[in-house]
Amino acid sequence: MIPAAFFVLSAVNLTFDCACSVFSNRVPSQPPVMKVRYLLSLVFASTALLADEAATPVDQIKIKKDFKVELLYTVPKTEQGSWVSMCLDDKGRLLASDQYGPLYRITPPVLNGSPSETKIEKMDLAIGAAQGMAFVKGAIYLQVNGDEYQGRGLYKVSDTNGDDQFDKVELLRGYTERAGEHGPHYVVAGPDGESVYVVVGNQTPLTEFTQNRVPAVWQEDILLPRIYGRGFMKDAQAPRGWVAKVSLDGKQWELITTGFRNEYGADFNREGDLFTYDADMEWDMSLPWYRPTRVCQVLSGSEFGWRNGSAKWPVRWEDSVPPVKDIGPGSPTGTKFGYGAKFPAKYQEAFFINDWSYGKMYAVHLKPDGAGYSADFEEFLSAQPLPLTDLVINPQDGAMYFAIGGRKTQSGLYRVTYTGSESTAPAPQPLEGEVKKLHDLRRSLEAYHGAANEKAVAVAWPHLGHADRLIRNAARIAIEHQPVASWKDKALGEKEPRAALTALMALIRHGAKEDQSAVIAALDQISLEGLDLLSQITLLRNYTLAFLRLGEPTAEQKKSTIARFAPLFPHKDVGFSQDLCEMLVYLGDEGVVAKTVPLVNGAPSQEEQIGYAKSLRLAKAGWTPELREQFFKWFQRAATYTGGASFGLFIEDIKRDSLAGLTDAEKLVLQAILEAKPEAKAPTFGAKQLGYVKNWTVADLEKVLHVGLEGGRNFENGRNSFGAVGCFGCHRFNFEGGAVGPDLTSVSGKFGPKDLLESIIEPSKEISDQYGSMDFKMKDGKLIVGRIMNLKEDTLMVNINMLDPNAIQSIKRSDIASIEPSKVSMMPAGLVNMLQEDDILDLLAYLLSKGDPKHPYFRTK
């Protein structure tokens, strides 16, 4: 618990010696008059340490067993601002930047020394406001994201006379952009020692490059017009969210990757692979195009699919690349591998990532997987509030240092050390065996990215049909950098289906309008028989790209494409089903409306319903009065759904476009429905009719668990039950659903049937550290229960309803008496009391199978 005395420290209890200690620690470089003024404020003010001058105390920070956290320094906000970025110099000192102010150099105390020995030096330079810092070959490289000094850009700061004082500031490259926080972020030393990598968010357009690994044929590539909701950055189009390699003199700039939204931190692993932590628009939470924060490998020449509004590319489209791991809702900031820390080997190898808004540092444990990586993650440390900004590992003392602050919130500097008995000897695990061969193959193909090479086609072509998606991607990009004439006929004549799909995608992206008929003919020759799900999705995506880039389909092409794909719709895979729906609406299929309206009204999640409604809003053919009525009644239900700050506006966009397709006569017939007010009741999902069954206990079902899950379960009923009791409202599962609660996709690897059942029926028995709520006891006696989702200066924005990401209550820190973990889960109890026994067993089978309808749970006995 954080006591009220933490926020208001009586001057009566502050001894002169204590005051002098705090004084000398916090204002070492201020002029005498400021020192006296500050000391007097400590001794004589009735509230000597106000709420806005109190860094989160270490006894409120949860951290993994046998690790220790020290608070080394509480940053005086009015004098030294709020620190957001750090790096380490060659003497083991920390360098830090205020978000809106100057740079500081920090000499931390020796291990087991007094925090009061922390030495703070303000650097006398006309530069600051850096969101990223790197120390390379004696110079500081800064990513400045503010106009307080010389403007946004990449800067180099040097010590020209060797007196250990930096005195020269050079602008290496300015950025053209609007104001905002989604611009220049991290800067990372390149593994070659001769470069830095700059990480830039989606508010900053591309700069000029001397070399480009990403084929410069970027388009929006969306089949139906998007909707915008609030329209944040409405005019920003691809390419955005990029990473570039820059020579140390700033003269050579090479574009590496695009398509992130607001990736912030980044770091290289031992193999020289770069990873970053990306964020989506939190206003879009609970909408089908929302993507949780995610760890991504920065892959050469690749596209990660950010587009504005509803147009973000889903992971299933192969003209983009997938993330390594979805993390969940949050606000990514600094990242670092644990190399050099005197931690157990597991944590030395971990990729540490900071979430600013929820106050969590995760340890991401990467695992080689094919030509790339997969990952597990765990919460390493957390508190509320704990606005984590950056971290560094100091190999000289083996400690981790991290800072909190940002957006003028209270800033502090902390140190983490390991105090347990486990060995801290380094134990790197190099790539080996088949995985090493695949990684080496990917890198050999990436060597052909960025320039024409007469060997590239011959080398890359055999790998266009490779079983590994990242190998196919690397091979396609190598081909795309070669003159189209050298491989166009080869693409049109490729007979192996998987290779043909990749080759034709490359040709569509670089071809001309006169290639359209030949490309469509080649696609028509690829049989759906024998294609796996991803290949079927890629085939459909290729038709989409061909119609967008090479020319609209002819009447005959429309007819044949409808005949080919209409029988597949609706599909059991929700993502593919929604792609099919969008294509059939685009082509004017007369049967798509009758198939889609029941899905809009009966799908078990609001995301799925909205996804279908977004396409159906533009359908012209196939409407009947009954279908119109059913469709427009859905908007009354959708008005009870919840989501992020843009959620309601997106629903309004769908309704507006749907109304535009009505005649005046049709509007008159539907007037009563269009003007009806939504019912004031909780939302319901799916066609499943629910009523109270009983107050289920674990004991009621334990005896039938193993027998009941031996086979013959109903997949569709399990999915519908998941939606009917509201699980999709909070939880993400197989790339759909909400994001406020834990992602349940990997639940089968963590829970057995009984444990999973217990967590559903008794959610407060063991509350997840990652998603636990807090009790905010206010000075006026009120109790507010929720989770901090955002901060600004001295205000906490607390989510008080996990079913509604937009249910935010603002709390002034000065009004809080105490904060302590809640003993009651934000997940309601009794959710399954509306289900029959078979429904519960089907629900468990659905979760434990990872949503795989082919799992043995669903095989007929």
C-alpha cells in the first residue's frame, strides 16, 4: 500500500541533516539562491514533498523473486523535467534526456552504496528533448522529437578537446513532420560498429535515402474504402513507421523496413537481428482491425502493414510479415536485451520491453523458430503508477537501470540487481542445426535486397515456394529489386502453386496495366485443391492486388472470380471469411448479402460482426426488404457495444455509408428502425439464446472433465459459447476479440482442463499479475477500482470496466490516500452460469485446442 504520508511529508519530521542530504543530492548544480530557496521549501512548507515530487517507492514495485530494486534519484520536476531516454557512456555513466528539456549525465553510486551518492550533472548544451540516445565511438547520437532546441532530427554530440565535456552539436538529418510524439524515437548502435539504426514512428514521412531495401512500390492496397473514426492523422499514408541504417557521419542512409505504427525501442540480439516493440491506436480497441502491442523482428526490405483508420493489413496477408509476439494493450517505450547483466542466464538473454501506460516491464524470451523467432513473455516488474520510459544494462556493475517519467509525470531513476543464488555466468545459446541453416538462408537472400544483381533471380527463385514464410518473403523481395523484364515470363509460367503465388505477388506489385489479363489467367490456373489455408488467403490477396494495381476486373473476370470464391464463403476461418466477403462485395456478387446479414447479427464477437458490417455497408446487389430490415436493426445492438475512443464514430461511419446506399423510398420504409433508440441493456453476442442454468462450481464439472473432453465436442458451439458469455469482449483469441484482458491463445500451454475451469468459475482465486486491478482509496473516502491506462502530468487515467476500454476515470494523484492491489478480479464471476454442461465442455475444448477445429477434441468418437 502507498500511504498518504508518502505524498505529504510533514516538515516537522524532516531533520536538518535529512534536508541537507536531499538538498545536496537533488540540486547539486543550482546557483546558491536556488539552493537556499529549495532548502527552505523543504523545511518550512506544510507539504514538503508534494504528490508531483514523489517517485514510485520501491516497496510498491513487484519484481521477480531474488531481484532487488533501488530508487537512486527522484527527479525534481520543476528543475530537471521528466526523463524519457537514456544510454550508457564508456565510463559506465548514464546519459539521460528530459522529454522537453536538456541532457543530464548521471554517475550512479557503487553497488550497496547510498542512493544519495548519485551524482547529477546538467550538460551545458543547446540540445535536448531526445526520445532516443546512443553512445557510439565517443559521441552521443540523439533522436530529437521536439522544437525546444534545433528541431526534430538525428543529431551527433561530440567532445572535441578531450576534456570529458561535450561541446559540439551537429544536425545529421532534420525530419519533416507535424508536431507529436509519434516521430523520432530510438537510436541504436549498429552491430558493425560503424553505423546507428534510427527508429521513427508514423508521424514522420520518409526522408531521403542513399539506398533502399524496401521495394519502393508502396500503395495503400485496400479493396474497399476505409473508414476513419476520429480521423487521427487522416492524411498520413504509407510508407510510415520506419527503421533506417545510418553511417556515423550521417551521410549514408539506408531504409531497412516500413509499416510500423509507433514503434519505439529497439535492440540487436547476439545474432545481429534487430527487434522493436510496436503499438497500435488505442482508440481502436475492440475493433476488428486493432492490433495489440507487439514485438517484431525488423526484417530486411519488409512491410508491417500499418495503414490509417480501418485499413491496417492483417497478419495473414503475405505482402506483409507477422510479429514475433503479441503482448497486449499498452504504450511501448524503451527496450534492451539483458546482455551484460549479472542475472541468471534466462534473463541475460531476455529482451526487456517497457510499457509506459500500464507500468510494466516484460521479459520476452525469444526462441529461434524457422527462419525467424517465436517468444514467450512474463512480467518482470510492475507497479501502478510506474510510467516506464527507458532502461540500460551496465556491464561494469552488472545492473539494470531504468527511468520513469514522460508527459511531465514524476520522473525517477532506479537500479535492479540480482540477489539470489542461481549462477549468473553467461550461457548464450547460438543458432545451430536446421534453424541455423534457415537463418543463414534468410540472410543470404537479404543480401540481394536493395540493388540489382544479375545472380539474384537464379539464387532466390528456388525459394519462392519455401515452407517458411520468412524465406518466401526474403526471396520475393530479392526478386522485386531486379528488373521486371528479367523475371516476368518466369513468374507467369511458374507451375508449382506455392512458388507461383509468391512470384505473381511480386509481378503484380511491379507490373504494368498491360500485364493484368495474363496475371489473372495465371491466378485462375492455380487450383484451390491442395492449398493450405494461408495459400488460399494469398491467392485471394493476389486477386485483390491485381484488381487494385493492374486494373479493375472485366465483367468476365468478375463472373469467374465470383464463381471461384463464392462457394468458400462463409469460411470457418474468420479472417479468410472476411476477406472473401470484402471481395464478393467488391465484385457485386448477388448472393453475398443473404450470406452476410446473418453473420452480422449472429457472429459471437463484436469484432467479427463489425468486420462483416464494414464490407456490407457498400454492397449494392442482393438486398431484399427483409435483409435491409435485419441489417439496420443491428445498429441498435451495436450501440450497446463498447470499445476505444473512436469506437462509436466507426459505427457511425458504417451506418452513414449504409444509409447512402438507400433510396428515399427505402429510408421511408425503414424509418421506424432507423430512428429507434437502442435498448439500455448489456450487449449480447451470437445467435445462442441464454438463460440462467445454475451456479456452477468446479466440483460440479470436475468428474466429467476428462471423459467429456475425449472427443466429439462441438467446435462451433464452443466458439459461440465463448462469445455468448462475453469472453470476446475482453479477451483476444486467435487474432480476434478484445485486448483489455489476457490473450487466451496460448492458454492450452499454461492450463490443464481443471485449472482452466477454475480460473473461469473462480476468477478472483488467483489474479493474473499482468491484468490485476488496483484499489484507489481517495482522501474523501471513495474507492475506485481499476487499472491505470494512461497518465498526464499529475493525473492518472484509470479504466474502471474491462468490458469497456473507453470507461476511463481521471484521478488527481493529490486526491489519493492509498493504492493497493485489489483482491477482486476485474473478470466477473458467474459467466458460465448461463451455459449448459455441454456448452461449458465445448468452451473448454475450444480454448484448449487453440481454436483448431481439427483438434482431436472435435473428432467424432
